[in-house]
Amino acid sequence: MFMAQPRTQLSHHEYIIILDPSGDGQKTTGRAIDNSFERALTLQCAEKIKLLLESYNPKLTIIISRSPGDHVYELQNATLANRLDVNLFLNLNFYPTTDTKPTLFLYQFSYGNDFIQVQPGLQFSPYDQTYKINKSTTDKLIESFKTHLTQQQYHSLFFVAGPHALPIKPLIGIVSPAIAIEIGLKNKDAWQQLVEPLALGIIEMINYLNIT
């Protein structure tokens, strides 16, 4: 690990972040990677990111959306994120690859009709259109995330593709800025080298929220 420090000092404000490892403990195992499954590896990675973020600033409240064995119901995570009014929702996905240098994809939710404006407040907003309420902030955060991940120090780890705007199911119904990442793994242990880049990228996004 690079053991770098956050570029800027986080404020003393409290921020709530949900880390959403793909899969669940019942039916959704995800893709097979070596002799393991995506659901186990994303959860392990989320737990390590949580520890690293909390070490940077105890004012950060990091919530992992599921525990081992949990069954995740449709819109469960959106309900949680909206009820807590989180500052950031980050969905984490892995896929198997034989590429020497895997690709990290960035996604945000969109049906491609973002020119239609949604008024502030949820009472008249269809659940699948609520992403538009904070779309401008999401746009800026995902670009900040990409800028961080494309730094020279990470060039040997992965390519970065996107951000792509698609109707990503794990992000549907979430009002807060919500981002999905999908990263190729060469083996079941490769996620460990991603923990620090992702954690520091989250810090960059929180720093952006702190100055806006």
C-alpha cells in the first residue's frame, strides 16, 4: 500500500457515507473470482476502506450496507440512504479479468433524460427520478473521484473508464450523490491494493463537499 495521506485536512463537520458491497448473503453471490465470489470480496474490501477512512477522521460515519448473511431487498439501500440523508453512497463491484492492468469503471445513475428538471423535495418526485435532485453535485464528485484515481501513482494499478451515465440498478431511488464502481480483479487478493486509492478518493470527494 502507498500509505499516502489525504491531500487536504477534512473539516470537523460530520459526514455520513454508505459503502455498498455488491451481492448479499442469500442468493446473490456475484461473479466467481478464483475460488471465491464477488459478494465476499466486495464486503472484505468495504470493511478495509471503512477502517482506513475512520483512521483519517473519526468524524466520518461509515456505514456498510450489509453484513455477511444479510438478504438485501429491492430498494432497501435507497430507503436507508434517504432516511439517513447520507452525503455519499458508493456501490462496489468486482469482475474477474486476466488483464495485466485491469480497468476501473465509474458509473452514475441516468436514463439519458437529465434535461428534465426535478423540483426540490421528494413529495412529487418518482423514485427513479430522484437522482436528479443532486445530479449537479454527483457530476462534480465523480469527476473529482476520477481526477484522483488517474494520478500518476496509480497508473500501474488500473485504467479508469467513464464516468458512464446509465440506469444502474443499485443506485436507483437514491437522492444523495451516488456512484458505482466496477473493478477487474486478477485474483481474489487483488482488491487489497485498491483499498487506499479508493479511500483517498472518497476523502477527495468529502473535501469537495466541505468547500461547496
